[in-house]
Amino acid sequence: MVLKLELLSKEMMIKPSSPTPPHLKTLKLSFLDQTSPPFFAPFIFFFHHGTTDDHGRSSQLLKQSLSKVLTLFYPLAGRIKGNDFVDCSDDGALWVEARVHGFLKDVVENPLMEELEKFLPLEPHNGDDSKLMLAVQVNYFLDGGIGVAVCVSHKIGDAFSVVNFVNAWAVTAREGDAAVISPPNFGLVSSLFPPTTEDLTGSGFSSTLGMTTREKIVTRRVVFDKQNLAALKKSAAAESSRVGNPTRVEALSAFLWKRFREASRKKTPHGSVKKTFRATQNVNLRARMNPPLPDATFGNLWSLANTTEKPSETDDDLVFQLRTSIREINAEYVEALQNGKGHSEHLRKWHERFSGEGEAEFLEFTSVCRFPIYEVDFGWGKPVWACITTFPYKNLVILMSTKCGDGIEAWINTGEEDDIYMGAGSLTPTPKL
């Protein structure tokens, strides 16, 4: 089914309900912000609303509560200036509304990537061409359903930050006031990870490294239910002599990495140079700092854990390899990032991710399974479904919990010429949600 969307409003800016004080007008980017890629992280939250005749009231509720919460999240109403700072100018967040000539259940029960992207307020891949920090699109379905799409610039925050912001906005909508929200300390991350004044391009680094156009990426969603995950955990434990009880994410990541290697080797001509395979895991730094930072800390607080598997190695304990790499991102690693000694290592890992020169192949994992995505409630109840859309990278897997919490959705981005499921699709048909 092809959905038609009718724009009800466009190019509207929602500004903070109170002006940002002069001493908060400039927010320096942290080193981790400076090295984060320039695209918009897209999340869509779908809700049953139950009525089709009060879209005007819903629109006012959402706009007014967004304006109120932006007084606390004031950088999101600003504009980025180069790769140095955000001008907290109160210019506002982009606001778009659309009427969907279709039903919520059709989207939730049969999600298609090309249809989901219609619900977004802008093209996420064009972050490098935009100075915006935040864009929102509210989509009204014929059956009363509502889809709230939120895009936040990755130059100012990671996925955890986006979800925390949406929850703060939802609480403000429910309570009618942002006073119940603890104000984020936006200067904290840049003080903990001071920005560099060095020319990053001089070291061969570019925050756009590895990014590609939307047309060259195919994204599919594969659902692993409770039984699938239990079987994968059992199999991973049997294959590992050092990890007796792997987590669901570890077992699924190892399974997908193994399938990825098998699919890649099938494409390699017999007798050609053997490839090196690497897995990259995006690691949340909040809990790995000493002392740990609260989960609600806003900013880019992530780094990369790279795992290399060479064809000559006989050790195929993938779960142990993945776990070992993540454990290397510890308090000492974070401390080196803070004092500048770890900058070169951070940049090396990022550069290594995309500089295989043909003999190395990467698969990257990002897990948002423990994020409070299904806690978002604007007053209509929790989402019936929440999702992401395409990210501008090949060979990227994003893992999200299902609504019930027992399963995991794997959103797999590959090149248009590659095996999209890496052999996994036949195991896990997409169920109705």
C-alpha cells in the first residue's frame, strides 16, 4: 500500500517559551561532538489516539509543550556554527504537520522503509547542509492514530540524548509544565571532553567519512522473538568456552556478524586475497566513567569498540571477542579521552572503520535496546510502535527492543547490491505488532 501524505503546515519554527539568558547563548561543542557525523538521528513514535476530530487540540498541545521544554533544551532551538559551537539563538525548531491518507495499523503491521521516510520532517542524511538542531513532524492518520517523528542533529547529541529529550517533551505535554523536568547541564560534556583546536582534517579524519547517499542503501527490519533469542543465546554459549551466559545483544550480534562473514566469503572469488573481518560496536560512555554520569546526561557520549577477526585465526569465539572489545572501553580509556591523550586512538578507530582498502570488511552495531523508547507518553498512552529509519552508512545494524521487551528488531543497512538479510531473514518473519 502506497501512503499519500498531505502537508498541513511547513517551515514553521517553534521557539522557546522564554528567551535563553545571555550567558547561555554560546555552547561549545565537545571533542566527541566535533568527531560525530553530521546527520539527523531519526525516531518515529506511533500512538493510538482513538479520535479523529481533535487534531487541532493535539497540535496545540504538542506545539505549546515543545515550546516550554525548549526553554530547558535551548540548544535544540539554536543553529550550529561550523564545527565549533552552537549559537543558542532561539531561532526555533522546524515544525511540520501532515495528514496521512491511510491507517495506522497498515503502517505498524507492514512497515516499509520508503513509507516510513515520508513521516520525517527532513532528509536525515543532509545534516551537513543544515544548521538546524531539531526538526519534528506530526502525522495524523485517518483512524485517529498519530506518528510523531523527531530528528535531532548528531552533532549535539547521541541516540540516548534524543530519547531522553522526547521523554522530557512528553512529560511536559502530560503535566502541562516543564518545571517537573530536571534541566540538563549542556556545558558538562564540553567541560569533561574539551574541544580540540587542531585541524582534524590534517590527520586524515573527516566526520563524514563512510557516509553515503540514501539511494545506495537498502534497509530492512528483521524481528527476533523471545524463542529466536533464547536459541541464539544457547547456541552462542555452546560455542564459547569463556562466556557461559551471553546477553541477548551479544548473541544476536555474534550471529549476524557470522552470517555477514559467510555471505561476504561467498562473494569472494576463489583464490583471491583473504579478507579481514571487523565488527564495530558503538559504546555508551555514561556508565563507564568514574564516577558514572546519569543516563539523562545530554550530549555525544559514545565511542567505538573495534573487533578484528583474521582468517588465519582458529579461535571463532565471537561472543568473547565482542565482549572483550567492549570491556576495553573502560574508565581508563574514557579518562584518556578527557585529557586528550586518547584523541588519536579515538580517531584511529573511526578511520579504521572505513579504510579497509578492499581487504577488510566491517559490520557495525548500535544497540538502543535498554533505552526508554516505549516510556514516551504524551497523554495518549505509550507508543504502539517506535522505529528508526535509514542511516547513511552501509553494513550498519541497529538493534531495538520490541514493545513487549522480549524480542529485538534488527534494522539492517547494507549496500543495494548485497544480501540484505545476511541469511537471517528466513528465521524471523515480521509479526503483527
